[in-house]
Amino acid sequence: MNSIHCVKKKIESIIALSDIPEDPIHSSNTCKWVVKLDPSADESLQIAALGHDIERAVKDRKILQNDYKDYAQFKEAHAMNSAVILKEIMNECGLDEKMVKDICKMVHYHEVGYNKKTNLLQDADTLSFFEVNLPLYYTRNNKEEIKRRCLWGLKRLSLDLRHIVSEFTYKDKEIETLVKLCVNQFS
């Protein structure tokens, strides 16, 4: 098995164990969005997409939001922890050092953006949240939290991609209405 295949398989097997039911779907869907937004996306970007939230699946190393005074600090710690865990996996699989550094940088900055590749990962992550995470997130949270999270997601999404969110349809029309209201706030 080559090192890239090894990394992808290890990421998939770890994320499959997540307590958050949408994590495995979100991981592969974020990768799907990366390739959809940039068909020439390289293996580094695809691995970063698959593993950007991996720390949520590692129970004894998971970052808890309640341990941070604000959401931005929590997200920074989450991204950094995911990068550290991915680095360990990539080193175990013998991935090239330059590629490891590139992937770690993308994952570390996937919540806030940094450069073209990281911004693309951030957009793919956000679109995947709206497409696959939101319906399950909705079952665990109140409407105010859903609205806050939708507005946060739209704010971090590139302007030219916000229209995509308004095109998503949901089985629960309450979610759809809430998302459209949030999108309209940015129009």
C-alpha cells in the first residue's frame, strides 16, 4: 500500500468511529466539494479535506467547546489538534515531509483561511456543513444555535459561493426556511 492510500485509509477508519454521526459523511463530502470547486485539487488538499476534523473522532484527545471562553478559540484549538493528529498518521504512513507540512498547514488554518488552498478547504468544509451536517446538527440544537451557526458559516464562505447554500433543499422545511433567511441577510 502506498503512503497516500495508507493515510486515506487510516483517516477513514478513525473518523468512522466518531460519536458525531455526520462526521464520516462530512469528511468524504468535504473532499467531494474540494474536487468539485477545483477539479485539479492535488492529493495534499484532498487528504486535508478528509482529515480536517479528525480530532472529533479521537475521544481521548477531543477538544471540547466548553473548555474555551469563545468560539474562535475553540475552533483554533480544534484545527490545531486535528493537524497534530493528522501529522502522526502521515508520519506513520511514511508520507513525504513536504506534503505533511503542506497538509498540516491547511488543516491548521481551515477554520480561518490563509492561502488559496486553505481558503478552498474552508469553502468546501462550509458547503459540506450546510449540505450534510446541518440536518443532524439541527436535531441536537435549538433554533438560535442553528441560526448562529448558519450565519457563522455564511460569513466564512467566499462571496461567490453563497448562492450554492440557498440551492440546498432539506427534508425539514423549517431548516430550509431558516437557511434561506440567513442567506438573505448576506444578500
